[in-house]
Amino acid sequence: MPEQTVLEVYRYLPDEETEPRFQSYEITYRDSWVVLDALDHIKTEIDPTLSFRWSCRMGVCGSCGMTVNGEPKLTCETFIRDYNTETIKIEPLAHFPVIRDLVINMQDFMEKLPTVSPWLITDEDKPLEAGEYLQTPAQMARYKRFSMCINCMLCYSACPVYGLNSLFTGPAALALAERYNLDSRDEGTQERSDVVTAHDGIWRCTYVGECTKVCPKDVDPAGAIQMLKLSYALDWAKSLVLPGRGR
Amino acid sequence: MSRELTHPLPRSWWLKRPPYFRFMMRELTSVAVFAYTPLLIWALWSAADAASFSVFYEFLRGPLSVWLHVVVLVLAVYHTGTWIALTPSVLVLWRNDEQVDPNLITGTTAMLFLSVSVGVVWLVLV
Amino acid sequence: MTAKPDKTAPLFWLLFAGGGTASAMLLPAMVFVTGVAVPAGWVAEDDLMALIGNPLTRLVVVSLVFLFLFHWAHRFRYALVDLGFGGLGKQAWLFYGTALAGTGLAGLAALRL
């Protein structure tokens, strides 16, 4: 039942060294172990200096994203048994500054998220007595997929456009903009357009498509961005034909 | 904070993983689309008189033209395949509160491509 | 962060998308005609000349040159950015200008009858 494998882990201790290195840990693991279990085992049994982020261990919180054998993964749902390589290479998420070991600085993403106004925007606030903003299941179906994001940043890590130019608003934030644009209760499409249609917004995206493939929640940010391009481009074309409409 | 490490993406990033490589090849099919346009311009220009058109026609029959065409054809077909595959993610349609099956959109686009292709070849050959 | 809409991007993106669709649907068949059917001798010189000489064909071909070139201009420009040549990618005029010049050239060629 227990099996052996080697985890090759990216290490960087900023107080002691200036360059990162890889450290190998030989571990005995069980069939039911995910990568996060192995890291936990290393930290408690072998090397307490190893640092990494995690919280819920069930693919909901989005904290434990790391690069496993070159691919961005949530380590809490990535089983060791699925890798038949001799060693499994664990690195921090790509494209973010590394604070220590597998811990990255997510400041840039946290600053980008609110720029797309990811909340319901209405022209007028209804008085409380007027009740809820109602929505049918069919209306919800239009945006539901894009609302499943857990902010794990795997998509940013998979996106070479963001890797080359961190000014790019990026997959998760733009998908969230489309999530609200598609919401029947929302009237903020116009308000979001400054950020969404900026040069470093949707137009930066060249549809590499990897953001969608690595998303653990099946959000499809790549599709959301193309939908945004089409709808804003058609709005622009309409504004030529019918001047005075918006913009 | 200056002790945080950054790892800039090397220019060779697209050679590191197969999906990235396929993406870059897809983008570079645009060079084939570009490369075909001088031929179209030459065709337009030469059709004005029989002498010029003979030069154009003989060029098309030469080995250089055939080899260039083979390269452009491979890239053009790859462009068509990827373009059709990506169509449903841009074109998200709803009918009676139900999303139109993306496979239906891909299938329809593929059928359109086949009929247009047959149409073009038929127009020229018949 | 102050962001402002990119005013020209929707136009160039629509041209890119239009050109991409036109080339995806038509280019393989066109390349088949000029690269396979003609060398194989399936299309007579006179027939091909008559077809290309037809005013409607000429209008269609000029439109295709326009769309193909703007498709290339946008996609190739951003491919260069993705290849790490962001500076070159900033020179938008280089790409869209080439596309415009090529379209002009096609227009002039089409008028020579």
C-alpha cells in the first residue's frame, strides 16, 4: 500500500540565501495522498523550515496553488498517484514574486480584482421596501459558470501574456467583469468599460487558452474575455451607426 | 521587500510546453495568410493582358510556387481547424433560455467551411 | 490605476476577426486552386484569366486582400509581443500601415483592365 517517491521542492529562504535551490525529499506516501498531504508530511516530519500556503484542503479556498511538474495546480486535489514520474517537481506559482519557498506575493492580483468593479451596479438604488432584485434560473444560467472563481490565481500562472507584462488585467479579473456584465440585475457594463477595454485589458489577451484549461472550477476565463471583446466591439460599431448611444 | 524573487519569463517560453507551442504556431499561421496576398495582387494585376497573365500562370505551374503553396496550405488548414475549434467560445448563443450546444456551433462552422470549399473549387473547375 | 478605453482596438479586432473568418473559410480552397489544380492542369489559362478578369471576382479578391492583411497585421503584431518583442509591437502603424498599403496596391491592380 505505501509507496516511495521523491519530491523536488523549490526552496528560497530570503534571510539566509540570495538564490533559490531545489531540495529533494524522499517520502513514503499512501494512495490517497495529494501533493499537499506530502508537503504537510515533510513539514511536520522532515523539515519544519518549509513554507507553503493552504487552508481548506477541499478545493474551495484557492490558497494552495503551486506549480506541479510545470503545471499550475491546486495541490489539495492533485494526487501523487497520478504522477508516474520518478520525482515530482513542486515550484511556486509562476509569474508572481516569491516571498519564501512556495509562498508567492499576490498583491498585484488583489489590487487588480476591484478595478473591474466585481459587484452589482445599478443606475438607482432601490429602497429597501422594494424588496430583492429578482432573477430567474434562466437568467442566472447566463453567468453562473463565470461566478465560480475562487481566486486561486492558477490562470494568471498559466498566462504567458501576464507573465510577460504584469500590467495585463488578467484572466480571473476579466472573467469576473463578464460575470457581472451578464447578470440581469446589473447595469454596470458601461462603468466597467474603461478598465475592461483599456489597452492592458481585454485587448492584451491573445487567447492562449491555458487559463481555461488549468482552472479548477471550470470558469473558462479565455471564453469570457473573447465574449467581452465581441460585445464591446459590437457596442463600438453600433455607436458609429447610432451616435449618442453611450460612450 | 526587495528580497522577493522574480523570475522573468524567457522569450523561449512557448517552446517549454506543447500547448504553448501549438498556440504560437496558430498565431504564426497569420504569416501564411499574409504571404498569399501578393499572389492575389499579382493575379489581379496580370489578368489585364494575356502576356502578363501567361507569366503568372507559368509561375503557378513552376516548382517554387508548388512548394510555397504546400507550406501555405498546411498553415491555412491549421488556421481553419483552430479557428473553427475556437468559434463556440466567442459565439455563445442562447435559444429559449437554453445555451446552444457548442458542438452544434463547431459542427455548423465546419459544414460551412466544407461547402464553401467545394463551392470555390467547383466555381473554378467547372 | 487610471485606465482609459483603447479607442482603436475594437476596429482592429473586428477586422482581425473578420479576416480570420474569411481566411479560415476560403484560404484552403483558394490555395488548393492555385497550388494544386493549376499545376495539375485542371484549370485552363484562358478560363482562369476570364474568372480573375470578372469585375465581381476582382471586387471579392480586393476585399479578401483587405481582410487577410488586417487579420495578419493584428495577429502578427501581438504574436511579436508574445514572443517578447513588445517594443516592435508598439509600432502599430507598421502593421496596419502595411495592411492599408497592400489593400491600396490590390485596388490599383484591380483597376488595371
